[in-house]
Amino acid sequence: MTRAPGPSVRLRLTLSYAGLVVLTGALLLAVVWVFLLRYVPDAVLVTGGGPGRGPGLFVPNRSDLERAFVPRAAAALAFLLLVGLAGGWFLAGRVLAPLTRITEATRTAATGSLSHRIALPGRMDEFRELADAFDGMLARLEAHVAEQRRFAANASHELRTPLAITRTLLDVARQDPGRDPDVLVERLHEVNTRAIELTEALLLLSRADHRPPDRERVDLSLLVEEAAETLLPLAESLGVQVQTAGEVASACGSPALLLQLTANLVQNAVVHNVPGGCVWISTTARPGAVVLTVENTGEELAPELVATLTEPFQRGGRRVRTGHAGVGLGLATVERVTAAHDGALTLTPRAGGGLRVTVRLPAAG
């Protein structure tokens, strides 16, 4: 946005300081006039004189005092104006020095360098509070940009894989015209399905980064029942039991996103399991919060491995049932949806193998 040039803040503050000093001096002089000079008579007074006593003592009248007072008062006001301008310019520069550092940091950040920090020294005041808030914003932006770059690189790699497989299959089919077309079509269908799932997951993950504009009262226990019922055929085909329990747990948020969160947790618990394993899902209402817990049997997981499971496209090296590998965005989406609802996500490895996932959300008022 183009703006017309105007006087600087330092100049305006200087003029304000100087004007205040001159006005204060003028008020003092006015007080002297109002409460002193106006009571002096304007007539000529001579005291102590008379016949045989010589000339009397001359007493200055109001006009005499005005002729002596006004030039000196004007000189005093001019001196106060000069002192006010010089002192105001110096004081305004000292006061606005932190703002100059903040402006320089803003211009540096505008060039793409988000690692710069203001780090304004001194005690807390309005400028220090602004600088600290700006530093915090830069830190969050730097972390967000780094995450987005890493995510874009991973997404490009993941999307390139099905496209490369598709081109390879087509090249093989072109070089071998006698190959069974049904096998080729089936394989291309699987690859295309995976690419579509990955694209939809990326869109969902992008949507989960934003706070839901319209929040509603949502009962997590009903979402658990819906997700468990939807994924029950998958669990039965893999020989995994799904058990649900809990109480009414009302949160405030987006029903669609919270349902996707619950479904992702249940699907991960079913897929990353062992034959004959079990999945336990429960909801709990606590003072000021509701808790959704999904726990499953499975392989033993190291704590350092669990810490990476919420990264996009990270499957943590876990073995996955054939045909249900997913795209590695399930827990990443859960983490984003939880953060968008001001909640907290906790992943804990189970002692006997498997994973325990806890989602804590603010309770609906």
C-alpha cells in the first residue's frame, strides 16, 4: 500500500515536547501577570517628596514594569522553545530507539530471514512486550515454515512414488503386448487408489491446520460408536476385537474433524495390531476436560520410536497388514485436529506391546 510521506514520529514528538515546555512557561508568566502585575497602578507615584525635603522616591507603575518584563519574558520563551526542541529531539530518539530495532527486524523478516530475533534488553514495558511478542511470532513462523517445507518435500516424494509406479507399469505393458491386461488394470487401480487416498489425506491435513469456524457441542462417545461400527468389518477381517466403553463426554468443535480424528485412531489401532489382538476405546468426562483413549495390542514400541509417529508420512517402522498400509498421515492429522481444538495429544507405548493414545479436549460449556 502506497502512502504519502509525512512528518516522522520523532519530529512530531519533538514538537509536542517543545510546545508543552513553551506552554508551561507561558502559563507561569501569565500567573505572574494575573496575580502580580495587574495590581500595580498605572498612575505615576512619587513618595517622600515636598517643599524643603527634595525630590521624592519614584515608584514604577504598571507601564514601566511591562516595558521591563515583556522583552525578558519573550526571551525566556524563546530560550524555552530552543531547549524544548533540542531536549525533545534527544528524548524522542531515546524513546523510539526500541521501535527502530523492531522495524529493522520486521524488514529482515520480510526478506525471508525468520531466524533473526530482536532480543530487546531492559525491563518490561510496552516496547519490550511488543518485541517479545514479535520474537515469539517469528519463532512460531520459523517452526511452521520449516515444518511446511519438510512436509512439502515428503508429500512430493510420496506422490511421486505412485506416479513412477504407474509409468513403469505402462512401459512394461507397452514392451510386452501379450501381457494379461486384467493384471495391469488391477495393479493400476491399486496404485491410483493409493494416490487418491494420499491426496485426500493431504487435503484433510491442510484443513486440520485451521481452527473450525463453526463449533458445535459434540459427544465423543457417539463418535466412538460411529467409528467403531464403521471399522468393525475391517477389524473382523483382521481378527481384531474392538471394545468400547465410557460415558458422555461433550466437547466443542467440528463434528466432521472430530469424527475423522476418532476414525483415524481406531483404524490405526486395528491395522497396527496382531492377529487375535484387541482395541479398547473409552471416553471420560473430567472437570473442564474430556478424554478420549484408544489402546491396542501389538508390537513393542520404543519411546524414541513413538515420538516420531505424529510426523507426516512416518509409520515408525511398524509392520502393517497388507492392503491397509495407509499413507502415513493418520496420527499427523490427529495431532493437527487436536491442536485446532485447543487439546493435547499423548502417545505412550504399552508395557506388553502396542500403543496407548490419549486425546484431551476442553469440555463444552
